[in-house]
Amino acid sequence: MEKREQEIARLLHCIDLEDKEQEKRYSLDQQHSLKQLKAEGVALHPINIVQKTFGFADYPEISFRLPYSCDTGLFKDNSAIECFLEGEAPVKGILLGIDGQKGEFRLFAPDFPDWIEEKGVGIKLSPDQHTSECMKSGLQQMEKNPYLLKLFGEIHGEEAFGETEEKLPGLEFQNPELNASQQKAIQSIVASGYLSLVHGPPGTGKSTTLCEAIVQLLKKGERILLSAPSNTAIDHLAKSLLKSKVKILRVGNSLKIDEEILPFTLEGKIQEAKEFKEIKKLKIRAEELRKMAFQYKRRFGKDEREQRGLLLREVKSIRQEIRKIREHFNSTLYGQAEVILGTPVGLYDFLPKHASFDTLVIDEAGQMLEPLAWMIFPFAPKWVLAGDPLQLPPTVLSSEAARAGFSVSILERAVQQCRSVYFLDTQYRMRESIAAFSSRYFYKGLLLSPEHKANTGEHILFYDTAGTGFEEESGEDGMSLINRGEAELVGRLIDPESDLSHIAVISPYAAQVELLRKELPKALRIRTIDSFQGQEMEQVIISLVRSNSEATIGFLSDYRRMNVALTRAKEQLIVIGDSSTIGTDPFYNDFLTYVEEINGYRSAWELIS
């Protein structure tokens, strides 16, 4: 078996391993109690139902509110979920999104379950079989595409490929404020006939660069397909493109659609079309049939059951008719847009299998599972991958799959072999002293800061808890860690008179996040590091938690997670940790040395006494 075939077989095996791990972790059974699933962050219970509507293709959609604060980081947009109530059959669905303590999901059912508004309703993550099947199909179909097989073989090969120095075209840039590294990346994308990689460290204007590159490609008469692993990243790029007067079509599911983007979504466009009236009539008819079907409450015999079955079959038929109308409408939209945007699965579901674009652009490719990319690669003969392989990789639940390389993103895999990598070298987010450590440790000192980000005061501080007795302990769930002393220090560092909306508190441990949420003002943004990737704030406080006599640091040893954490603050970064625990690790020893060099070292005793 050739290496190429072995690599495809490896990825298919990893998908199966991940499926099995999801099934194991998400099961609500004798081995996995509801309390345990909640503790592991894969179940939200109870939820309060706020609103019930019939949405896309007349499927039931539910808005809910969490009557408590918790870490919802594992509940990503478009996650497969089950809605459940003890003693009732669960109903499968999809999470449209969660924003704070508000969320929305869609059920794959003819109607709302009778028990949906009873106390004790919850939702939990469910194995995402649809995404798995899409990924498998993409890998299996690759055998029919020699051009794609060539790229796959090069990315998984042992020899470097791609141009190191291309003849860069002269361009008239729409954005006059682009720096030299951004301009070079755009020129290379426009000149490339194959694969281009854009390495954009935090705050370097990656989205700005991609937007300008797309504008330049459109000038050449190209059609563009744009994807990213999260709806947040897609919507950010969509707004940038709209400002550049680009005709976009945003496909897929998203809970919180910006009013600026809504007219350019499938939902927004159909509301303005003649088909909308027809769909509205069908929905009214379906609602009438549903009411008739569920009128049998007290008396429910054989005849009533048969009648309900007939009525619900008619509802299903109407839903299929609505879907056909939408599919026909969508096919006309497909031909009109200059740029179509969506997550890989959203695009795979929406686009006809023969769809063809000139260039595929994938943003946040450092967080995209490799098979997700191969699903959509066939839609274009040229590809642009953008992101940062030195920040957090894709989330993989199966440790066996991770060991087999499943957590290596498509960008990280490509960067290892492809020469056509363009590094964005100037960050505009952080004060120079905040950016300097990451530049030194992760980016070989190549990440620069502009003049207006020069230091004006104390922008990075480390508060050392060594010797204070502030030791880590297990959280209430026993699955994570807390440090009560560090939580107290965070409270002392925050001025209640300051604008709390400009402050974020982050920690690698979900239990510490929950403790901080209980003890600190609600106006603060308090998140795990993983859920804060891609965000920024004026002031960021990091609680590292680990403090023990064995100098064990656990998953703090994933330095990419710390690269994310250390690069979120714009004006001031404060890190709280125990130097005697973390200082034995080479990375943290370097960090402690750096804060001493810039006079940013402080003892926690300064806050206690």
C-alpha cells in the first residue's frame, strides 16, 4: 500500500476512533450519570424554554436560557445534540449556537415533544454522525480526483514543494494601510496557481489580508469559496467583505446573525423572494395539521393513534415540499454570488456536487481537522490556507486518534511540507512588551510591533504565589482543578470602579472559571483559554491554578494554549501563578526570566498584606 493510501486509511480510522469516543463520552446510561455529564461539560441541565418556533424547512426550533452560569465551551455552533427528559425518549437535533446563557437549537422531529416545557429538560452533546459521514465521503471520493490526490501526496510526502519566490504582480490595493508583509501575501495569493499559506500570528491583520486578497481575485474575474471551522470567523470575514462592496452569500446555521449580514444569508434572501409566500402558506397548513394531530390528549386509542399518524405523515410531506422549494431557490442563489461563505459541513450540504469555484480560501485553518478540508477542496483548483499553527489545534476527544495525528490541523500539516508560506510580521493588537515574549519564543523574534504600540507603562505583570499556601485542589465535580487563593487575588486586582466590560479573566481550568464566575462581578468576561481564542480585551488576567509540591503542570505543558492566553490583552496582561510549580518547566522558566527582565515580577504578598 502506497503512503498516500496509508494516510487516507489512517484518517478514516481516526474518524471511527473519534466516533466511538463521542459515543462513549456522551452516553447517558448507568456508567455515565447526568451529574457526571454536566461535570464534564457535555450536558446542560436544566434549561428554561424561552420560545418555540418552526424554522428552517419547518423544523421545530427552541430558544432557551440557562438559569445558572457554566462553561459551555464544548457546545460549538452546529454541534449534534439530544434534547432529553428523564423517562422520555430523547430527540436528536443541532445546536444553532450559545451566546452567554442564551442559546437555540433545532430538533429533527415533526413537532415539539409533549414534555418540552416540563421541569428537568436538558440538552447534551451527541455523536456527530453527519459530519463523520461527510468527512469519510470526502476522503473516499478523493480517489476519483487525480489533481487532489497530487496535493494530498505532496502534503503527506517527505519532500518540500511549492514556490519560494514567485514573480509577484503589481496590484492597485483597495486598502492603502496594508504593510509590506500583508501586501506580499496578497500578491502571492493572486499569482499562485496552486497552494498558498498565510501564517498570521495574533493581531497581525489576517482577516484584513484575506479580504484584500479576495477583492483582488474578484478583479481577475474569479469566483471564491470561503470557509472556516467556526461561524464567528465566517461572520467576521463576511462583514469585512460587505464593507468592500463584495456580493456574498452566507450559508449554514448561525444563532446570532448580525443585522448587517442577515440580508445576505439564505434566510434573509428568501424573505424577499416570491417563494416566501408559498412557504408561509405551507407552514400555516402544517401548523393546522399539527394542532389536529396533538388534540388527542385524554382519549388516545387505536383510532386516534392512526389519525395522528396520518396527520403527521402529511406534515412530513409538507416539510419535504418546503425543502424542495428552498433547494430550487438556493440553486439560483448559487449562481449569483461572487463569494459564498460557510463552515465545511454547511458548504458541503448546500453546494451541488458539481459546484466549481476558482479559489477556495480557508481561514482559521490551524483549527480545522484535516478531513474537513478535504471535503471542500474538490470545489476549487486553487487553495489558500490561513491561520496560526502555533495556537490551539482542533479539538479531538479520542486520545488514540490524537496520538495517530488526528489533532494535526490541515494548516499544520501543509506548513510542514509547503514552501509557499507567507508570514504576517507586524501585530497591531498588543503593547510591545506583551507581544515580545511570544515573538521571542514562538515566532523566532520575527513578530514586530508598530510605533503606536510602544510601551507607556507596566503592560505585563506576573504575581507569584510561591510560599503563600495557595495550592490547587479538585473542583466540585472532581474533574477539574481550582485555586481559591488565586481567585481571591483576582478579586483584589480588579477595581470595582473601573469599566469591567474592558476586563477578561481566563484560566485553563473549567472549574476555576466557574469559581471565578461565582465570586466576581457578572459584568466581567470570564472564560476558559480555549473558548477565548480569537478574542481580545483591554486587560486580561490569567489564573494558571497549578500549585503543588510535585511541580506537576498537567496540560499547561501545551504551550500553544499559553500562546493564545498571553496574546489576548491589548493594554495590560496579568498572570497569576506559582513559580515553584511552573518554573521547573523550560517554557515557564523562560517566561519568568522575561518578566524579571522587564521588571514585571511581583510577589502575591504585595496584594495580601
